[in-house]
Amino acid sequence: MKDRIGRPLYFAGVKTGKNYVSYHVMPLYMKPDLLKVVPPALKKRMQGKACFNFTAIDDEQLKELAAVTKAGIAAFRDLKLPWMESRKAVSVKSSVQRERPARRSPR
């Protein structure tokens, strides 16, 4: 999926800080109904709407985080963005060649 100027759209990321590691899952921010998938143990780790902070992580939390990420991927695929429909109209316009004014030669 692309943003409105064609770059890949940000899905998730990891940030290492001095005292903790943050995992950002953007579909949680874009689709708040995905918070139903987040287990209570992970909700304690949430900082903001789509960020989880960890100083240490156990296997159970890692599995829960993987499940949240998979649910986010599924929701991300079905996401309809406002510029997705207008992109088709833009691509039709861009295929029409426009004449450019002639460049003036330097004096």
C-alpha cells in the first residue's frame, strides 16, 4: 500500500530507547476497533494509541504481540484510503500528453 505520493505506507516499527524498546503498530491507530484483539497483559504495556513499551518481554507476550500484528496486517489490507480512488483519476489525466512551452535559450 502506498501513501498519497507513492511511498510505501508505514505499518509498524521498532524504536530502541535508552531504557526500553517501543513497538509501534499503526493499524491500531487507524482502526481503533482492533484494540479488542489486544490482551490485557499487552494493554498494560501500551503508551498512547498504537505503541507498546518493553524493558523485558516473555514468550507469552511475544506470541500476543505477533497475534496483534497479524490482525493489524489483515485490517491494513482492507483499509480504504481517501487518495486511493482519486489516484485512478490522476493516472488517467497524466497519460494525456501536454505540450510544454519552448525553452528560451540563454543569452
